[in-house]
Amino acid sequence: MTEGPDWLEQARRLVTGLGQTLGSAVRDGAAAGGAPGAHPADCRWCPVCQAASVLRGERPEVTDALADVLTAAAAALRGLAEPPPAPAPEAAAEEEPPAPPVQRIEIA
């Protein structure tokens, strides 16, 4: 059986990619003359604005994606919580055959 994907490495790559994307957006905004931290009301990249818009119900696509992620996380945690299946009992090949129902007695 093959191992599943390395979740830690995937999460690390995701955070790195998001950091690069958000960092370039912040630099572009600062280069355009905007004050650092100031952004329009309809911001679509700021995590705080994303969370606020989800809570207001303005971003159903983000809400759906978040629900999918939480469902997958719950399924993964449920899988980790289940005990592993018990191994099947092995057939004892070294076991002696059962004794016959009649004992043979030799008289000399």
C-alpha cells in the first residue's frame, strides 16, 4: 500500500506560495502610493476581509471552499481516531493433529 501525500509538506508549500503572492500584492500597493495597511472596502485578498465577507454571507464560493476543507479535515481526524483493524489470526501450522477418539493399547 502506498503512503498518502505528505500533508505537512503540502501545507508548507501552500503557506509559502500565499506569502509570496500576498507579499507582492502589498509591495505593489505600496509602490502605487497607497499607505501600508490601507485597502479598499471590496478587498478580495486580505484574510481579514475574506473572513468578514464570509461571515456577512457575501462570498458563497469561499464559504463552499471552507466547508469542503473542514469536511476533509474532519474525515482525516475521524480516520486517525479509529483504532487499526486487528490482524487476522494465523493458522497454526505447527499444531499437533487432534487425538483419535480411540486409544490403541498394544499387549505384548
